[in-house]
Amino acid sequence: MSEMRIAVIADIHSNLHALKALQEELRAERPDAVVCAGDIVGYGAFPNECTAEVRNMCAHTVFGNHEQSVLAQSALSMNPYAAAAARWTWEHITADTRGFLSSLPLGARFPLAGRRPAMFHGSVDSAVEYVFEEDVTEHLLEEADADILVLGHTHSPYVRRFPSGTVLNPGSVGQPRDGDPRGSYSVIDSKGDCSIRRFDYDIEAAADAIEDAGLPSVLAERLFLGR
């Protein structure tokens, strides 16, 4: 049996310029499937376009905290900039986008020959709970009943290996926060190997689109900083 490879993406945040650049990367990468660990929308100017692309390209996608906020039309737990973007997003998404986001599960399992992967946005139990690299323990694999656990939400990539498996975060496609402004994703394979990949995209165009949409300027500025 040939080795199976899965591309793992997360936290696109309505950044269509980053997502299109990622798609070019994946055309060269040629994974067997693509999966998404949530937060398609929020912050950026293209929620409907990004949702349509993810719907077409991803075999499995889970529910993120920004999907939760937009669908509930509630931004009480968000900082002022995220809240403003959430309000803008729920005013601009289409019925088709809303329907797809509403259909997303909290968690997903997907085929990877000989492995037991599981994927969530925040933690195994919550789309809003952060699991930073320093918080990762082997217990998370037991909790998820998985030997590969994919998490998103922090926008900072990591791979933590344990005797019983691997916990990974692919970082953010559309709004990295680890000091590197390039987009980030992961590739995992049926041998259990996981790697973080980075790619360039037109940050200036993405920032201009945020400004043109009337979203908070800080959301455009932070793209250049990777913060």
C-alpha cells in the first residue's frame, strides 16, 4: 500500500489571498486529501469566498469559535477588534455560507491508513478553549482516542510527539501569530510523520481588502507582523 498524505489547514479567517496561495502550494504538494480545523471566517474580507473554497477542497472541516460567534451573532467573549469583525461577518455572509457553517461538527475523524487521527478546533471538548504548545500533554491523545490529534485556534504551529502519538497544530493560513507573517499548514502521513510548511502570499493585497471593507485597521496591520 502506498503512503497516504493529508494536508491539514486551519484558521483561514476570510483571507482569500492566503487561501489561493495555499491552493497553489497544494497543487504541487498533491496530498491525498485536505482537512480543515476550523475558523474559516472572521477578521478578513472574504467569508463567503473562503467558505466556498473550503467546502470544495476539504474532505473534513470542523466548527471553530468564529463560526460559533457568527452563527450565534454573539461576540461577548471577543476582544473589540475580533468582535467588530464578527459583526461585519454575520452581516455579510450569505444563506449558503450560513448553511454550510451550521452543518460543521465540533470534531472529525478521517481516514489515514493505519492511524487514528482526530481533529478539533480548540480542544477535544470546546471550540473556544486554547491549547498552546506548552499546555500539550500525552493525556490529550487518550482523551481524543487518537494517535494523531489535530488542533487549531492558537495560530501558532507546533508538533509534539509522545510514545502514544502526536499532537499537532498546523498554524494559521490567514493570520499567523508566531512572528512569521507567512501562511502555515501541515502535512501528515500514514507513517505518523508530521511537518509544518510555510508559504508566501500577497499580504499587502489582503490588508488592502480589509481596509476597503471597513474592518478595523489593526486587522490589516497585524498581517505584516505575523502577530
